[in-house]
Amino acid sequence: MLGNHPNTKGVTLVLTKQHYDSYVFDMNDDIYNRFMIAAKKVVKILEKGLGVQRVAMVMEGMGLNHAHIKLYPLHGLTEKFTEMWGDKEVYFDKYEGYVTTLEGPLADMSTLRTVAKEIKENQ
């Protein structure tokens, strides 16, 4: 279904018919795989219907506690892949109510090792 608060033309939500909590990584693998395949089918419809080369997908699991995938048509891209980067840097210490693909500042190796150690030790 089309999103009713789009930040670009054609923002679309893919929802499950049956209720599943919004954190899709807790889904059973079979349901999760079917959900991804359904989203891929909708992406192909958006590509053709809106004439876009790519569609971005987000599943942050916040806002509404029902599994859903947000699809964002990427308007203005050409058929030939060209790298695109944002012109700002951003870093969050906590979730601010949205996700972004903007790059953060370059992390030093010491910080990356500390984070990797934290992840490994908490398994």
C-alpha cells in the first residue's frame, strides 16, 4: 500500500496479513523469506510503474508494532550505476526516531576494535 506520509513519490509499505511483531529479525525464517520475496515483487512493480532504476528498503521496526517493510523509490538515477554519497556526516548515540544512510565521521581503529570486542564478548 502507498504510504500516506511519503517523503518521496511512491513510498510503499509491504505488510504481513497475519500479525507479526515489528522486529522482523525475530520472525521464523520461512515467514521472513516469504516476506522478503513479497517485497521484491513490489519493488519490481515500483521500478516499472514509476520508471525508477532502484528502490531502497527499510525495516527499522519502530512506530507501528506490526511487521512492515518501507520501500523508497530512488528517483533521478540513471541506468548506469554511479556512486552517490550524501554531503553531510551524522552520528547518533541513541535512536532518534529515524534511520539514515548518511555516513558518519571516520572511526579510528581503536574505536572499531573496542566495539568489535564488545559485540564478541556479549554473545
